[in-house]
Amino acid sequence: MLLLTRSVSPKEMNIDAFVASKGVKETDMIKTVAGDRYFAVSTADEAQKAEADDPATADQEAPTYTKNSIPQVTGLSRLSEKTDSLKIGWDEIDGVQGYRIYRRDDNDPESDYKLFSVVNRAGLDIRNLGKGSKYSFRVAPYISDGSKTYEGEPTEVTFGTAPTDVEGFQMTDETKTTISMSWEKNERADGYLMERCYRGKWSDYQEFDADTTEFTDTDLEPGKAYYYRIQAYRDDSTGRLPGAKTAIRTVAGLLGPEDKNSASKLGRVSLDYKDSKYADGYLIYYSKDKEDWEQLTDTDRTHYSTSRLEDGETYWFRIYPYRTVDGHDIVGAYTEMDFVANKEIYDKTVGDTYVEVSLSDQHMWYIVDGDVYLESDCVTGNYGSADTPKGYFSVNAKMSPCTLKGDDYTSYVTYWMPFIGGGWGLHDADWRSSFGGNIYKGNGSHGCVNLPPKIAKEMYAVIEVGTPVIVY
């Protein structure tokens, strides 16, 4: 159709034929969701209302134009925008029949202007546009003498839709005084704007070009919270059009904890690490492929033992310190470790049946034929004065009942299972109301492993002399 490809200089045309053949509808003035007029006072709707209220202009007739005197559109502007739509408007011209709008997709280098719409009012709501895109428009008024239609010189402007959100905005690393961050490249952005909040005050902070996707902030104050917001923007002939803001929260110096003898023991991994200076707690994750990560725990302790893992398999762990600021948990840089799960300990390979005691966890597992038969919190030797010995031992006797005597104590127990001579063993402790936790730090045993009576009874019924007992 020649109608779509002619130049935009004045020409003759049949608008009614175009509308009928292409299904282009004349568009009324743009309205808000509430149904009120969107345009400002200078637009056609309000201008006509003002004229109707003004006796000096009420009786004036609209000017009459010839094909060579049709004025150009003025005031062509973007009234609002979203990521996939635009509202445009211009000053109403009295005496013209309507306006023809041409559009070019500036994201497509092969695109050219094509007739897009025909309207009889000074505005158009344009939907279903590409996100973060640029479009050039030409708006030309036209008149008709009944048999022929004439178009005036067009007015041209370039508009953009708002860019989509910046994705993948995250902290990638930090030291005591620096924070590094990165984000995914937004292919429809002309650049990025970053704001920073420090001590409760937001400020415009950095501007980046379209190809920059990382930044390191320096000279920060350790232990202090910093918030960052980033947004993509597009530039068009009317100015800068920013997209939505994406935010992250950080704390300078919230570093991954230093490892402290973490190891794979008896088919599980024991994570032991030093306290991170500014941390309120730790998030621990694991993965078998370094791609899919699953959270194991949220803890304020500096020790964690996994459940039993598959022998011979490699597991990765990440320990993230976090700090709670203004009700938000801010996560710092992580420490990563990897281990091959194995059943070795103290240079020995353990079989499928044994007793395992973790001093750090204050927990006991009784493994039978490779499966957990019993497990329970326990209380071991008083920390620092009567510590339960670490090592690879074995049950050397079973007695029920039994009287345990020391230099300054006598204890009567129902189930006694010694594993170091006759002085250290597993037994019930009915005088205790609770087990586990930090009881052993200040109210521990004389060196034995104290168990709840019910657990000790079940273990005594099935355990055999010679069963390995591993304490670590």
C-alpha cells in the first residue's frame, strides 16, 4: 500500500479509506484509570472548555487552512510511560480534521516510519511496546475538502519506554573496608544510576555506562551498614527515562568466618570455624554440584555437624555470616569448603556398627549396620577440668546396676558401658533434667558420657562388648 510508504511531505490521501481497510480507530483523549482527562490545561480538552467559558472566544470560528498552510504540531511530549506502553500528547490545532501518527522502531536498524494511527484528538495511548525500547514518532495534522485529504509537515520526536529492572544485583565480595557488587547487563539500557544509603541518608552516588556491570565501593567503615540501589535508564529526545530500582543491603567487614579444623568424620562433616567479628549468626548451605545450594541451618554457633552423608561423595559447604540491622538480616561474604565424605577417623576406617560422640555437638549416635539405631543429646566431661578423652575406643564391659566411685563422688547408675578401663564410659544419669547444649561447660560429668535413662536402657539391651566408641 503506497499509503504506508510515501514520504511525509504534504500529499493527497483518502483517510476514510485507510481507516476502513486497516481497522485503525480514531482515539479519544487519553484518560486516567479513574476516567478523568489526563492532559494539562494547554491541551485540547481543557482549551476547548476554557473557550466555551470565555464570552470573547465563544463565537470565534475555527481557522480555515489550505493544503499549503496547514500548521505543524507543537507541544509534542510524553505524558507518561511504563515498561511496555506510552501516552503522548500535543497542542490541539483548531481547524484541522485530525492527526496522522507515524512510528519507527529505533531498536531495529532496518525499521522505517510507517503509518501507525489516525486520531481526531490531540493524544494517543500506545500499548504493547517492547520493554526498555525506543520509538520515533511523527505527528502530522491533516485537512479534508470533502474529496481530497491533505497532510501538513510532521513534527518528530523520539520516546522510550522505561527499562526493565536490573537483575542479578548482588554483593560479590568484601574486605574490612570494601564492598564489591555486580549485576546482569540490561541490553535495553543506555546506562545505570546507583544510589547509596549511609547512616540513614540516601544520595546519588555513581553513574555507569551501558557496558559496566560491576563496582567496588572503597574506604568504608567496618561494621557499618550500607544500602545500595541501582536502576537502568534510557535516554531519548525528551530526556532521561529511569527504570525501577533494585536494592541490596550490606555491612562492611562482615567477612566469611575462618576455618578451624573442619573435617569429614565418620560419614558426616563437622564444620568448625572462628567467630566472624560483626556476625549475629550464620547461614550454612551445601551442594553436591556447586550449582544447586540447599540451606542446612541458621545458627549462632561456630560448630555444625551434618547428618550422615554418602560415603565417597564430594560435598561443598558455604558459611554466610549475617547481621540484623533495622529488622533485616544482612548477609556478608561467605567461606566455602569442600569435603569427601568418608568413614575414617584417627587414621582408622570404622565399620558399620559403632558409637559416635561429638563433644562440640554434645550428641551421641549409635550406628548399627550402617543405620542410626539410637541418637540423643548427652553431657560429657566438665569442660576444662574433666574433659572426656578423645579417641578411638571400644566397649570393654557391661554392668547393670553399678556404683561409680571417684575421689570426691559416688554415683549409682543402672546401665554402665565403660570404654576406657573402668573409669570412663556411657551410662544413664537420672539426676539430670536436661542434656545437650552447653551444660558440659560448668556442669559437666566427671568424664563419662551421661545419657537420658531411656536411651541408656535401649542401648544397653543391644550393644555388644567390643563395639567401637569414637569420641571427637
